[in-house]
Amino acid sequence: MDKPTMHMLSVQEKGGETRKLNQYIAAVAASIGAVAAGTILAWSSPALPQLQPPKNTTTNLTEIDIFFLNETSKANVSDVLINALGQPADFLLNTKDSSLVSSILAIGAAISALPVGFSAERFGRRPTILMLSLPFLINWLLTIFANGSGMLIAARFFAGLGTGGICVCAPMYIGEVAETSIRGSLGSFFQLFLTVGILFTFVVGGWTHWRTLSIISAVFPVLLIAVFWWMPETPQYLLGKNRRRDAERSLRWLRGPLADLSGELEEMQKDVDTASRQSAGILSMVTQRAPLMALICSLGLMFFQQFSGINAVIFYTNNIFQSAGSNIPPVIATIIVGVVQTIATYISSLLIEKAGRRILLLQSCIIMGICLIVLGTYFKLQESGANVGTFGWLPLVCLVLFIVSFSLGFGPIPWMMMSELFAIEFRGTATGIAVITNWCLVFIVTLCFPLLKDMIGIYSCFWVFSGFMIVCVFFVFFLIPETKGKTVSQIQTILGGKRA
């Protein structure tokens, strides 16, 4: 019988009792950044209709007059400009500016991801997260005082810088402060708090002016500074900087006063020493089996997350509710989707350490694939003139199942596994690359989906996404390792092609 290694023992087995409360506090504090990102991601949904001209204009003069008025008599703008909701507006956006306000967020996020990864490696996870409050605040200040499209576009670019950065650093921080037994649950917090921020924006934005929504949302970056300021740096980073005493102090706060830290500290030190002896460049990442497999798995999860069709399904939410014979206003329909997504993501955080990552990912791609096929078939029959009124409830059931399945698996797990899969020496750079990939895919899907829908129809789009989900089943089954209950070194051993 093999002799058990020290890193396979939990802290409890090594002596003292571990307290998990402070680990939850640290994870929640870092996840306030995810709430801030969620408010930014969802802001355009309630705000843009208030900034767009009515769609039923009978002449082409309206849009020209908009820009003339924006540049001239501001005093009369409120008397003249009416938005798509029939409300007075300070200024309006044309189609091009609306598109830029929506899409430049992804560009900013992609730009910031890699520099933030480098910053986290050089200056630490904690100061980097605190620093990211700055672009969040700049975004809201520019938005609150915006007097035209230029300020809004600049604001959304800064919003992207903060959002892309927090997507890199917050999951990394949470993954490093959590002990193995709850790493998955705490790792789900990022997506959970992201959905909380989205739901908050849907609820508040549905009944407030976009400036009021922006003022309220500006509270979250301030809250991030106020709460996260008191959190410790991660022990792994401190050990990597030869600050063992500070690392022990950090770990003591995280694990509690009674926990025996010697075994865990030694295991962390061993991982750091191994990392220091190896080259951490991108070339090393793609020439060594373990980091290359980690990169393939992480990028693959990000790819299938975006090509799962989640954006297409949410975009078509109102049509699905109408097909079910519902007269629910679009604002309420959006809130219902947000509630379902938040509850399902919370359930995922409870299940992930019991069921494991692989089974949740597999159920996600299988159920989403089936729902997409059914939705595609329904809307194809509807367009063909078939009587589908009897089955009007079917797309609504598929919508709920799809969102629940996504939120249990492909919503939170790619972000969590991004920090789990990589060894310490590659973590900053690799998570930056993964986040850049994710946001580039967001930009591509957001840009191409409306064009594809007009070319081949919504039903064909659903079928295309279902094809990606079929491929995803094989990807997860054959390539994604189970990381539940495993240490960094064990995961690297598995990725290297050996048994842990």
C-alpha cells in the first residue's frame, strides 16, 4: 500500500480544527467586484432603450436633428427629444453609437486581461483587485455626467477595463485563499455574484432613469474598496515573494487560530519552489504537457461557454414568453430570467463539491443541446405556418431548463477551473489569456448573432449552437479532468498524463 503524502491530508487531519468562516468572508469580499461587473454587463439592457430614438419615425430628419440639437441649444433638448419609450431625453444615440456603447465593453475587457494578470503576479492579487475599483468608478462618473455619445463610449471602455481585470484577478484570489474541500463552492461565488449584479440592474433599471441607475451602481466599487481593504494577500503569492512569515499570518487568519498550518504551508512552499525552478513564459506553457493541457481545457471551456447559445436564448426571451401566450412585460420577463439564473448558480455552489465539476459540465452541455434542438424545431414549425399553439408552453420550459442547466455548469465552472488548472508560475499569464479569449468570443458572438439570425433564421441559429453542444460533450468527457478535492500538484500530475 502506498504511503500517503502530506498534501493529501486535510488541515483537520493534521491536528487543529479549521475555521471556514474567514475564507467565506474573503471570497465574498473579492466577489463584490463580480457584483460591480454584473451591474456593468446588464446596464445597457434597461439604459439603451432610454437613449435610442423611437423606431417608428416616418422621416430621416429625426436622427439628423438629434445631433444638431446635441451640439446646439441644450436648453430645448428636453422639449424636443423623445426616446424609444416615449420619454423625454437629454440626448439620443444613433444605431452606430448604440452598437459601440454595447460592444466596446468587450474590447476594453480583452485589452485589460493580460496586463492585470501580470500585475497580479508582480504586485499581488489584493492590490490589483483594489486598483480595479478605479476604472469602475471612472466608468460611472463618466456615465452619470455624460452629455453625449462620446462620454458614454469612453465610460463603457473603462467599464470593460475593470470588468476584464476583475474576471482575471477575483477567481485567482478566491482559488488561492480557499482550502481544497471548499475551493469549488467558493470558486462558484464569482459567477453567483455576477448574476446578483445583473439581477440587481434588471430590477432597479426597470423602473429608474439610466442616470439614477448609474448613481446607485457606483456604490459597488466603493463597497469593494471598503470591504476588500481588510482582506489578506494570498499565502501562495507571499511565499513566492519569500515572505513566509506574512504567508503564515495570512493563512492563520484564513484557517483559524486552532488549525495546524505546518503541512499546508510546506505543501504550498513545495509548489512555489517547483514553480521558481521552471520557466514561466508562454513558450514553456505550450511546450510542456501539463500547462498546455491546462490551457486547452481552459480555453475550450471558455469557447463552449460562449457558443452554448446563452446569448441567443436570452436575446429571444421575450419571443419565447409570447409563444407561451404570456402577456408579461419584457422588463418582468428579464427579471424572471435573472432570478432563475441567480438561484441556479447558488444551487451550483452547493452541489459542486458533492457532484464534481465534470458531471455538472456534462449535464449542462447535454441538456442545453436538447433544449436548443427543441427551440429550433418549434420556431421552424411556427415560421412554416404549422399550428404550434398547443405546445406554446414548450419553449418556455426549454428556456427555464436551459438557463438552469447553464447556471449549474457552464456559467460558473469555466471561471472557477481557470484558476484551478494552472500551476502557480503560469497562473497570472494563463488566466489573462483565458479571459482575453472569453471576451473576444463575447464580441464575436454579439456581433455575428444578429447577422446570422437575419441570414438563416433564429431556428437555424439554435441548431448551430446545439451542434457546438454535441461537440462539447466529447470535449468534456475526454479532456476535462475532475479537480474536486485535489491539490495543485495533484491536478498538474493528472494533466501531465499520470495518475494523481
